Amino acid sequence: MTTTYVRLSAILMKDYKLASDRLALDAPLEGLGIDSLGTVELLWHIEDAFRIKLPPEPVALLTLGDVVRYIDELVASQPAERVAAPPGEPAFRA
Amino acid sequence: MRRVAVSGMGVISPLGNSAAQVLAHARAGRSGVRRLVTPFANRLTAPMAATASFDDVVCLEPGNARMLDRFSMLALIAANQAVQGSHGALEDVDRTRAGVFIGTGMGGTLTMDSGYQTLYGEQSDRIKPFTILMGMHNAAAAWIGIEHDLRGPNMTYSTACSSSTVAIGEAWMRVACGQLDVAIAGGSEAPLSPGSMKAWEALHTVATMDIDDPSASCRPFSKNRTGMVLGEGAAMLVIEPWDRAVARGADILGEVLGYGQSNDASHITRPSVEGQAAAMRAALDVANIEPQAVDAINAHGTGTQANDRTETAAIRSVFGNLADRIPVSATKAMHGHLLGAAGALECVLSLLALRHRVAFPTVHLQVPDPECDLDYVNNRAREGFDAQVMLCNSFAFGGTNAVLVLRQAR
């Protein structure tokens, strides 16, 4: 269970009112009621919460695991000052 | 033309969140206008409004529910209530002959205001991705169509303060002429954003707040009236052909007899006696009734000097001496001005008045005005008033006047 997954799950439970038993790395986003449009909004929240900058190119994310990997790649590739707040202190904005 | 029945109504409003609550509060003359408690209240000259509060949870996937501006949320809850109350109006209907007709003046203005705050106030480019989808005027109608699988015309009307009267009237025409077999029609408005409230304030149409009793600040037809009070809420009807409603054993709440319209074509804000009178005459013509058949009127009655004087003269122009015996209720004194949703809420109130044999009071009418010399049902409801036919007036900035003719179910 990665830190990224835990923090992403916290967003989904708090802001998307999703029950924890519906969340898993292989859970399809569509099955959680998050379609391609919803994914755009989720990434908007993620950008804030993880203090990363999303590239403008569209990205195909089908499962929660895909989202976690995408976040981790961006965090790893971006300057340290943009990297996420410590676990347990998500920078929720909404 | 087919007769058109109202078989469901739903309401989320400053007077309550069901027809029963609205009826009780209107009968009692209780005002839903309040001092506004909000972080930007100190920026308002008159920090007051008629607010709606609700706990309902719209049963949508969370991802979809996040796409609703407050005006769409209000609309959807009211529409669901109306559909539920119709006891099956949407069952066994050809979905392509089922439509949605919604009026709103300001659409998702809360969302747009929030976006501008981000962009200009915070100097940030991080606009929320759903801003367009939440802000667009047709969002409420779209979500109602999605929620209830209604595949016929999905229409949104924005004619300022007559928007939802126009929406109900246009829906009535489609059902009456045989094009549709059922429609959800009404209006929704959630205009209590800082930008919107400051803009209304800047226009100098908002009432001065009564410091001793903010709930008494809107005083239609009273000589000491100072303007309107903004309100929020939604009201929806389910309408269908009378024969269909009878055949399925529906509890018919009233009948829409007709709908008339006119355009002032003169001034963008100043009301016109001729324009308002023309809309009332058009409604009577369409309903095929004479002026003497009208038993009561729900006035536009905003509480501005100009409207109330003009509307009084227009009613006199249409009804002549008959006007003296027609009770005229200005319910905005209680529920505030819901702008694009005002006509729908007042239509619901009119249907309730007909069904429950009551003329609602014009509250806070404190000082008689020689220029407003009709029977306004001053301050106290008239119980047992058995009106058969009512007019419901809505007049708008821009000049689009709309009037519904409603009849007690029989």
C-alpha cells in the first residue's frame, strides 16, 4: 500500500463519498462513477493535493492503480519543491 | 387543443420544501426573508435574502453530483419531488414525447462567480474543470432529462424574471397541441453569490433593509416600498393531457388553461402598462375566457415603486371596474424574488390557493398608496376564498411579459 494510494483514497472517500471497500488498485475508474470527464476533475484535485503540475497532453487512466503510477511518475520527475506535503497532511483545497 | 392537467408539483423554497409547507407558511403570512449570514455580508448594503435550505441527497453517482451547481441541485430535487408526487406520470410514456422546460435567469452564477474569484481575486489560473458544465443555463434541464430519461424537447428559457412562467407556458402549448404527452416544467435560481448580489445592489432595485425586522423589508404595493429582496429556490410541475391524468387515476392539482405573452419593446427595465396589459389580454384570449371569469391574481408584485404602480394600472386597464372585486396577492413579500424561478413558485402557490380555497396575503403592506388601489389581501390570508380561475403574472427586465391562466381542478 503506497503513500500515494493512501492519499488518493483519502481524496476519493472525502470528496467523492466513495466507501473504502470499493477502492482497490485494480478498481476501474468507470466503476467508481469517474468517467473520462470525471478523471479530468480528479486530476485537477490531484494537482493541488500532490503539488504537481500536470502536462497538457491527455493521458489514458483506467484504474486507480494507473492514477497512482501517473502521480508517482510526475512527482519523481518534478522539482522537489512541488513534491507532496507529508502523509496525513494532504493539501486539500476544495 | 387538449386540456392540460397539473399532476405533480415540487418545491424547494424560502417558504419550505414541499407543497404542504409552502401552503402553511403562505397562509400564515410568514416571511422567508432573513438577514444573510455569509462571509461577504459586510460588503452588502442590505445583507438579506430569502434563502432555501435542504438536506435532500440527489441520488446520482458522486462523480455526477459533483457537476451540479446549486441551481441544478435545487431544480433536480424539486423535479424529483414533482415526479414522485405525480404517482406515475412518467410511466408507460413514449420517452420521445416527454419534455423538460426550465426557466432560469442567472443559471449557474454561483459557479461562475467562484471561477472569477479564482481568476481575478486570487490571481490563479486554476479554474475548476466543471465550471462550464455547472455554469451553463441549460444544466438544470439537462440533468432532469438525464435523471428521468426524458428524450423529447429539453428547453431552457432565460427571459429574466418571467423565465419560468415562459417555461411553463411553452410546455403547456406543446402538451395542449398534442406534441408531448408529459412535461416537467418550472424554474430554478440560486443567485446569492457576492458578484450577483452586488450587481443587483448596483442597479438600485434592492429594498432597504428593515433594521428592526429584516423579514419585513419587501413591501409590495405599500407606499413605503423600497424594492425587491433576492431569493433562491426551485419549483417544478408535472403536466400532462387531462384525459391521460384522469385515465390513470391521478390526483389532479389544477389545470393550465392558457398562457399569454407580450414584449414591451420600449425600455430595458421600465415596465409598461401597455405591455403588461397586453400579456394579460393575450392569456385570456388563449384561455378563451372573459375578464369576468378571473377570480384572483397572483401579482408580479416585486415591491419596486415602478412595477407595483404599473401593474396596478395594467390590471385596471384589463379588468376595468371588475378589478375592484379581484383579490391580488403579492407573495414575493414572503418568498423574495426568485428571478427566473419566481413565476414557477408563484404558479405553485396559485395552484395551492385554488385547491385549498384561500387567497394568500400581501404581507408588510403598511401604508396605502393612492396609485395602488386594488384589493391586495392586505396582511392576512382570506380563508374560504373559492376562486375557480387565477392569473399568474410575471414581468421581466427586457420586457418579456408572461401570464398563466390556471383553473381549479374540476
